[in-house]
Amino acid sequence: MIKLKNHLRNQTSPYLLQHVNQPVNWYPWCEEAFAKAKKEDKPIFLSIGYSTCHWCHVMAHESFEDEEVAQELNQHFISIKVDKEERPDIDQVYMEVCMLFTGSGGWPTSVFLTPEQKPFFAGTYFPKLSSYQGVGFLDLLQEVHKKWKKDKNALLQSAEEVVEELQRHTNGKKQKDKVKKINVSEKKQYATIFQQLSFQAMQWFERNFDEIHGGFGDAPKFPMPHNLMFLMEYYQIYRDDKALEMAEKTLIQMYRGGMFDHIGGGFSRYSTDEYFLVPHFEKMLYDNALLLISYTQAFAITKKEVYQKVVRKTAQYILREMTSSEGGFYSAQDADSEGVEGKYYVFAYQELTALLGSSAGKKFNEYFHITKEGNFEGKNIPNRLSNRKNTKNFDKIKNNSECKELESINYQKNIEHHSHSTTEPERLLSKVYAYRKHRHKLHLDDKILTSWNGLMIVAFANIYRVFGQEKYLWEAKKACDFLERKQIEHGSLFVSYRLGKSQGKGFLNDYAFYIWGLIEIYRATLDSDYLYKAIQYCKKAVEFFYDKENGGFFLYGKENETLIAVPKETYDGAIPSGNSVMTYNLVKLWQITGKIEWKNQAEEQLEFLSTFAQNYPAGQTFFLFVSLLYQNPPEHVVCVLKKEEDLEKLKETCDFDTDIIVMREESTEYQRINDSTTLYICNHYSCKPPVNL
């Protein structure tokens, strides 16, 4: 076979570069590829994934590194590789296509297109060869080629029908026709609507809550931190103890289990079992950022030291392994090492006794439930799950009538235990960490994404506000400075940065998450420059992405490439949707500044998402979290400052949730009393007489 040129060599995406030496003649998403497909009358094979995706690695090894498959692709198709994290627009459009074809989605996403980008078949992972379980990739390629040559018109007609259905599905008309229009500007009506939606979501969580192991539903269990944020806010507003119990149980179990990396800190992507013992081992920046926000919120409410411990260990992990020297935060660490999932993270019993010595090693192994028989493929995932040694133990007792009571007792003991000083086994963690780090290599996706960096800025700003640790505020500001230097041009955001290059005009999530970060840094510092930037980027987001005709924000906008459909995300999935986060931004800008323009825009956005949330309230919990904030605004303080040093005193005086606007000059409405720093305090829709700080 003649080896053709691979067109990925000049890309910066770690995912695309993983495929650069394969025999497949890959192109990035570009006009050259589509023009070649038209000229040569070939269909396009589109493969979408990301660099730390386990099944992407499997399909790459089985098929894309295989000469036989490569020959079929090179001879009869134009092959395109896309990093979903750099092109969320392409990912979202063709993930919708995959779900239309199969009823589910995932990565790698495998789609066959016409040269006009219109899909006629889609799926996810395919093994190379067919079996009783389904069609193999090689047979699929041959069948598509045969169909393209003999009955291309049928494929083209199918593609047109798919695009029509996709456009109906993504523009929201199909969904909005089923639900009642809501007007949130009428106070009584929106209060009733939001309460009803929140109550319905709460009922769903109660029905699906795992009383024994925490989390919701069956395996796999995803962290979904915004669900926990909603439950904790629901508790704050309605004092519903069940809401806090469900959030706390889940937070504790995720930490105690193997989903949390007890050796090096940080959380893996999700739990493959119901116990939070066996994770899917990849670590994503966005999961850890959102979990930091959730555990910080839990500490702010309960003051339990276990949450501070989780925050400290997770934040240390981010600074140690996921932070660029320039200030940005990296994207992800792989699940696989040397081609084996989880190899980096698991241990044999004897391995640790040899490292730590017989006596200390035995204590360490007992503490982290590391046994000779193992709890994962003969090896051990360190965990603190109620002294249970492996998954077989779980299966034996999970239906035991005493199980629920035992879990409750262990849960309380665990909280009490973690409130005390560091144990002897925990003091050995640094030695085990150093040993593990040099034992196997772990792939790092070191591209810096604007959207995910926005989430980590939020997390670190909140850590500073709750725990008062200056280094985390410094890191948040440093990341913000990095994005301002590297990811912004003429007031517009880029998507990603790597190897000295910024890539792609920003999408909705880039603006929404970064604005959120700027708002939280402002709330942490009261530095009006951050508030000004948040306002400017919010105006840009409205200009670029807002749908003036139907409401809501499109995923891509005026500066982005036009695709076959224009998605408008409303569902809060692994991360909150850009629409939900923009709702938060608009509500907070109104609550902080008091400007009517932000109030009006916020209410339009609340109306838009309320309409969609009627179908499945528990699927839009970040939006519901925001709606609770909107209905129950925190204390608002206007500070007419006299001396700059009064700012620190002001921050110490006000509660965590207080919204503060700082004025350095008097106005007709706000003046200094006694020529001193003066506070105008409003709460529960009423205002108090001005007082001096």
C-alpha cells in the first residue's frame, strides 16, 4: 500500500496529533477536505473524539492503525478527525445526528457525510471485524462504499431527511410546541412556576436517590455537581433536610470511594459501579472545577472539616499537575497508561509493603482497603468505603436488611473521623505519590480551553472567599490574566491555546463560563475592573449568540463557521449548559449592579429556559439553581468608599453570598454619611437606613 500524506501534522490538538502517524490519510475539518470529496465524488468519514477517551484509543488501535482499514478509507473516503473540545459546535451537531440514528451518543463519534456535510449514517465505537454483537468497521466501510456507487441518490435523500429532522430538533420548535408559554415578568406567576419546577426536580431526586451508596439511579454514576449545587441551594431556601442529606451523602461517598484519587488528589470522570468504588480513570478539568465549587458550597453551609479536606486535596492536585507555568489550566489526564485502563492508579498489596516496609505498609493497606486479592482486576483501587475490601463484598451484603443502618453509622463515623488530625497512613501518601508518579507514564492533554478555565477560576475564587487562602485567589487572577493575554483578540475570545497558538473563535460556553469566572473574581476582590470585563463580555455574548426572535443563546454565533444546524443547548449534562450559565451571569449582573437592562435580559432568559424545563426539570438543575437565586436574592450592599483599606474590612463584614457594589464617588442617591465609608444595605426586598462601616 502507498502511504499517503497525513494532514494533521501542523495541528496543535493533542487528540489530532495522536493520529498523525497512522496510515489513514486524515484531514482536519477544513474546506480542502470537503472540496476534495466533491471533486473525487467520495463520501466523508468523520471521527470525533478527545485525547483522553478510552474507546477512542481502542478504535484507533484496532482500526485506524490497521493497514487494511486504512486502505479502505484512503481509497474510497475522505477521512476527517475532529477534537470535540476544540470544536464543540461540530461535536454537538453530529452528536445529535448520532442520537437520531442510535438513540444514544458517545465518543468516538463515527459519522458518514456527503461532501456537503450532510449525514446519512452514524454510530460510536465499531470494532474492526463484525461479530454476533454487531457490524464491524471494515464491513461497514465496504457496505457504505458499495451503496455510494450503486445507489448514491438513496443516501443523498436520506441525508436530506436527516438534516431536516436535525434542524427541527435543534432549533427547539418541536419541543416548544409541546409546552406552555411562560411569562416570568409577572411576579406571582414566575414564583409559582419556579417553585413547581424545583419541587418536581426534588421529587425526582428523592425517587432516584441511592440511600445506601449515595448518588442517583444505577451505575454508571456521574458526579453531576450542579445537581448537588441545586439540592444545597434548595435546602438553603426551603430548609428541606432531605435535600441536604442527599447532597451530603453523595459528596461523602464520592470522596470515600475510588472515584477520588486518595494518593494524588482530584476526581476521576465517573464511577462504573453503584458504590463509587471503580472509576473510569480519566480526570477532566471541568469535573474537578465543578466539584470544587460543590464541596466549597457544602463547607459554607455545614462547616464540616471533611469538605475542606477534599477541597484542599483537589485544589493541590490542580496546582501540581494541571496548571501551566503561564497561568492557564490544562484539560485532562488519560485513563490509560501503556495501553491499560487504570494501570497508573492501581496497586498490588505486596508492592506497597515493599515500598513502605512491612509494618507501615500493612497499616497503609488496611487504611485504604488494599488487599492481596484486590478489588479491581487483581489489583487495588485505594478507597475508604466502610472497610469493605472489594466489589464482591458489596454484592454479598447490598441486599442485607442491616446494610442501610450500617451505612448510616459508617457515614457519621467517617465525618467525625475526618474532622481529626492526619492519620499515620495519610502521612505516607507523599511517598506513595512520588513512587506512583515515576512508575508509569500518564498522558496529559495540555491544551488550555477558555471555557473550562472559566470554571476553575470560579472554583478558586470561591475557595478564597470561603477559606480565605490568598494563593487560590492569586491563581484565579493569574489564569484570568493568561486568558486576557493569550485567548482574546479585539475583545473576542478564542477556544483553546497550545504550543504558543490560540485556536478558533469562541463559542457560547467560552463566553458564558469566563464571564462567570470574572463575576466571581469581582465578588472575591471587589475590584471593579473584573466587573467591567464581565459586563463587556456579556454584551458580546448577547451580540454574538442571542436569538432575538425566539429567545435563548445559540451554541455558535456571528464569528463562527456556519454548519448544517444551529444548536441551542438547554440541558445541563456533564457540565451546565451555556444557556444556564448565561442565565446566572445575567441574574448576577442585575443583582450586583441593579441595572434594568440586565434584569430585562435575565427575565427573557428565565422565561426561555422555564419553558424547556417543564419537560424534565431534573435535567436543568443549574438553571433551577439560578432560578432560586433569582427568587431569593441575597443581601445587597452599596458601599460608598472613603478609604481603600476599608475594602478588606467590608469583605470580612459581609456574608459569603452578599452582592456588593463599590462606589468611589458619591452620587445623588448614594452619599457618604459623616464623611466616612457608608453602606446602603437591602435584604428581602426592603432597605435599611445607611450606616457607616
